[in-house]
Amino acid sequence: MAAALTGLAWDHRRCWGPLDASVADYCASHPDVTISWDRRSLYEFGEGRLDEAARDYDLVIFDHPFAGELARDGLFTPLDDYLSDDMRRAFEADSVGQSWESYQAEDRQWALPIDAAAQVAAYRPDLLEKYVPHAPRTHEDVLDLGRRLRAADRWLGLPLVPTDAMCLVLTGAAVAGHPVRLGDGIGLDAAVASEVIDKLRAIAAVAHPESWSWNPIRCFEHMIHNDDVVYTPFAFGYVNYASRAETPRLAFTDIPASPPVGSLLGGAGIGVSAFSDHRDEAAAYALHLCGQAFQRGVYVREGGQPGSLAAWADPDVNQLTRGFFADTLATLQGSYLRDTGAGFVDVFREGTQKALAAIKGELDAKDLADWLNRSAERVGSVKLNRSYA
């Protein structure tokens, strides 16, 4: 009997494009397997719950902060039994930043890094050169560019919907040399919080007024369809806007920090449901999707943003994508890994509105720091409630 695999992606070509493109060839070489992919929104990917997805699908693309909850609740299958020592070492060596580590909890591997991302800088190359000789490298450079743009009736961009506001606060703390690690009892000092919020408020003051309603996709869509936003200092990168055939297009570069260390790590992993009747077949397909050959080939050609370091460093891949990967790799390699312990996702969800309020000036930065520090007790080591023997 054929194994009918079902998977759940998030609804952007960067995710579903290479997945849909993989099906025909994989099934042709595995005639005992059929595969279909469904999609959910980007919001559900980042903040939705995974219990129903794990029960309804064999394979799920998910965000790494969920790893602790998956381990605690027994929702996914640890992939360790499907990884030889050589395979594990190969994945570790091929990790973009801490992507491989980000899907670990309780010394088990809960997903393979199929996609890698972090907050990077984006700009219109046809417009930026009119104002500065190169993209900003410091916070002061960003503000200087912002003032120049306002004098010309143009703007910076900055995705400031609640989810991105919280990411910006965490990135800001890490860039300042004080990464938040609630699971280790490391919160946010009030003085650091004030510095971070002051900097974000200064950027927001010269950012396009619609920034408050933008996530990265909305920001980038505005940038390519209008000429009034020239540069965005922090937004999760999307290779699709660099490699698009139409003009104008976007170019991407490192965050404005020297060195470019501390950007919040994003990306996506592919995991196998613990409720699947076809775990072996699902794991084999996941390994195919995350292998270097597929990641450097079909995955990129179909609009994907691979989790393989070999793909990010490949000259042919960079030629195809106008240097997107090479131009942002330093930021990815120095990116900041959020907590993956159980409890962090709930803290993050609650923090999104508080972070937004702080940037808007409606909440004191000290109060944001105090709340975050009090939340540390809710994020800890994972305690498994089932056996994986």
C-alpha cells in the first residue's frame, strides 16, 4: 500500500515553491509514496499552535522556538534515529548560523533546517546611491540616511507589526551585546532596554507612516511598487525580492552593526509528526529536501531560501539570486538564537503588544524590561511527558 504523505507549509513561494516542485520527481523515484502540501498563513507559522497540525499532517514546516513545546508535548518524532553519526556531523557543518542547533531540545533533534533567515537590511539599489555611497553600517548612519531621505520627501522602512516589534527588541538587545536568554535566567537590563527602545523610536520617527502596519512582506511589496521607501535596516530577508526578473528589485545586505552580530535568527524547520502512520517515509522525504543537492538546485530555482550553508556559499546560487546569500551571510552567521525551551512561545506572544507599545512611547522601556524579566521563570528546561523509546 502506498504511503500518502501530507505536509503543511506556510503561504509564501519561498516555502511552498520548492516543496510543490519536489513532488513529481520524488514520487517518480519512490512509486510507493504520494505527497501533497497544504498551506497556512505566515502569522500561523510564527505564532499559531502546532497540536492540530501534528495530528492532521505527516510533515510540518515550523519555527524553531516551538522545539521545546514539541518535546514537552510529544507532538513530533525525534529524528535522531534517522541520522547516522556522519549525517549529523554533515548537517552541523552545513548549518547557516545556529540553524541546526535551533531545532534541538532535550538533546534530541526535532526538525531539519530546511530554510534559513534572519533580520537583514534591504534597499532599492537604483535609489540608495543617490543619497549615500553605500548602505548604512551603524545606527548613526541609518539616522543620517533617514534625515537625508526626509529632506527629499522619502523614507526609511521598518516592519513594526507586533511580531516584528518584539523581534526588533530582541535583536536590539543582542546587537548591544546583551542577548536575552530567559531559559538561562538572562533577561533584559533596564538600561539596555532604554537604549534599544530609544534607537528604535529614532528610526521609527523617520520611517514611512505605514510601517506600523507592515511585516517584512508588506514592507518589501511597498518598496518595489513605490519609490518613496529607499532602505530598511532590519527585516527578515526574502530572496524572492532580490532574484525577481522585474524591475525595480531589492538588494539585501548586512544589518547596520559592526560587526553584524546579533540579528534574530528566523528560518524554518521540517518535522515529522509523532501521529503519522508513515514516519519512516516522511523522514526520508525530509532528508531529501534538506540535502545539499536539492537545496543548491531545485530548492533555490523554485524560490526557496535554503537552510544549507553550501547553498548560501555557492557561486552559481548567488549569481542566480544577485548575491542575496553572499551579501547577508555574515549577518546570518552571527545571528542570535532565541530560547527554544517550553514556555518561550507564550512569553513571546504576550510580549509582542508590549514591545509595540514601548516603541510607540506608550510603555516605558523599564516596564517592558521588568515584565520580560519576570517572565523568565516561565521558560525553562524541557521536561518530557512521554517516552520515545
